Amino acid sequence: MLNILMYHKINFDNKKESNPHYLSISNFEKQMKILTDKNVVIAEDNKKCKIDTKYYSITFDDGAKSDYTIAFKILKKYNLRASFYIITSRIDSEGYLSKEEIIEMHKSGMKIGSHTHTHAKLSLITEDMIYQELNESKKILEDILGEAITSISVPGGFYNNKVVTIAKQIGYETILTSDFGFNSPNETVLKRNTVKEYMNFDRVLNNNLYIKIYGFRYSFLNMIKKFLGNGQYENLKQIIKKIKL
């Protein structure tokens, strides 16, 4: 069984931000120390995972600058490997990884994958646009690293069968989603468990019920988003935030 942990940006100032996906430096390092102290088995994917053994994988989405300046250094400190999924249109732009940083991380044992070219919501665009997003990012990363890119992380959980089919046709072997849950050996469309600042990390690692509850919440919110549309959904979120209980 493979439990894929999903991270985004690590805060530079070590303070909490309004985005719960962004972790403080101290919290991220604490979590990496927990993984090391527990002697967990880290796997890049589920191809070689045994069904009766627990494995964990560390992933980062977007390609933020903090992947290199903070996460990479902490991972090396605890001798851990991770996979970094890059938005290729943002390479070398302010706040994001440079080509040189991507190469250095890769040479140090980190895995690099695609997070599309422009962070498009893939299930909401045409097949031609899906192909362009997936193929362009793959080519850019392959030119930078000189090797095949076979894994992609889907932005925002926006995927469907059409996206999966096109990804496989282009040459992606694994498609990582934002669906909560655990993965069995040889699956190609993989679930991930997002790690947020306020979460109980031990429960994220080991508590199936905890993950199922978050998975249900995520699916419910996605259902509302599809019903209302992105614009009205975001407006509703802002209204709810203003309500003081």
C-alpha cells in the first residue's frame, strides 16, 4: 500500500498564511523528522510496492522557489527523496524554480515530473488543449534533464477519463490526482493525501478513517463546485469565510 503525501509551498517567513496548503518551515521539518524516526519506506511510485507493506511517497506541486531553498535542503538533511511536479511555463520566473535548480535537485536524487505547462484545469478544456498542456510540459522537462518524463500531477484535481487517455498516449505512465486515499501496486491513476498546516500528521500517515473523512469532504466540495461553477463556488467560499461563529 502506497500513501502519497502532497505538499505545495513552504513559507519563507515561517508564519501561517491564508492558504492552508502552505506549511511553515518548522512544521515541514518536524514532519520529515517523524518520517525518519519511524524508519518509513519511501517509494517514488507503486511499481515495486508489495501489497502487505506500507510505503510513503513525498510529492510537491507547482515548482515554487521554496522547493529548492527550503524543502530540498530539509530533505537532504534527513536523507529523504521526493518528487517535484513543475508548471513549465513558470520555470525561471519570480517565485519559481530555475532550470539550474531543477537540474541540481534531479542530480541529487529527486524525481521531476510535469504539472502541465500553464496549470490548466484539464477536464474543462478541449482535447487539443489537453494534448498541448501535457505534451509541451513533457518536452520542456525532457530537454532540461535529458531523460524521459513519465509522471504527471493533475492541477486542482481537474481530470477525467479523457485526460487519463491522452496522458497515457503521450507517454505518461503514472497520473497523480488530488483524490484522497491509498494506492495498490501497479495502479496508474494515483490518489494523494494533501498535507495542510493544521492537520494531525500522524493521522495522515496511519489513520484510514481520517483520510476517508477528508476524502468525503473533498468529493462533496468538488460536487458543489461542478454544480455551481468555479465563479459562484469561489464567491460562496468568500461569503462563508466572512461568517463569524
